[in-house]
Amino acid sequence: MQIGEVAERVGLSLRTIRYYEEVGLVRPSARTTGGFRLYTEPDVARLRLVKRMKTLEFSLEEMGDLLGVLDRLDEPETDPELRTESIERLVTFRVLAQERCADLRSQLETAESFAADLRGEISRQRRRVKEVR
């Protein structure tokens, strides 16, 4: 797939995908003779993962670290000690993701409470308008 199709499928801009390539998070699997980037399904899955990490406010460094851990775990030649270390690192990222989910839930509760307060204020003000008439 070319970058435009990938951007549409993943919901990222062309600029963002190029930036993620520039910082080393994602690389196209190939290029055409004309230099156009070509992506595979695993490349698209990686971009979706990066997008999900961004939602949880992972830094570029954290994203790169996590992707490196996943890459090592996918390599069959990874020695058992490094595999064990990588799994422990993955556990750390899971805990971090859970903490950030909890933070987002808290923010959502605050936002929903604020929206409810506004609904109440709107209703109160509309009643006042009717009383004046």
C-alpha cells in the first residue's frame, strides 16, 4: 500500500506518518523505483499501535522503547535472558498504560460532571426566561 491508503486506513495524516518514519518508529517495508513508500499489513499494524500509544500520551522515546521490546520478542533468535528482560519491560509498559487509562477515566469523570453542570445551568436559565415572560 502507498502512504495515502495507509493514512486513510489508520486515521493519521501523511505528515504524521512521515514524521514517525523520520524519528524511527515506523519504516515502510519497501519503496517503488520512483521512491514512493510501500507499506505492508504489519507496517499498518505498527502505525495503529503507535497511534494507540499516542492516545495514552506515551513520549516518542517510550514508543521507541516499547516497539524495540516488541521487535526483540518477535525475533526467534532472541536469547532466553534477553527475552525474559524484554517481557519484564513489557510488564512495566502495561502498568504504565493502566495508570494512564486511570488518569483518562478521571479526566472523563471531571468532563462529564462539568457537562452535567452546564446542562443544569442551561435548564435553570431557560426556566428563568419563561418566568420573566
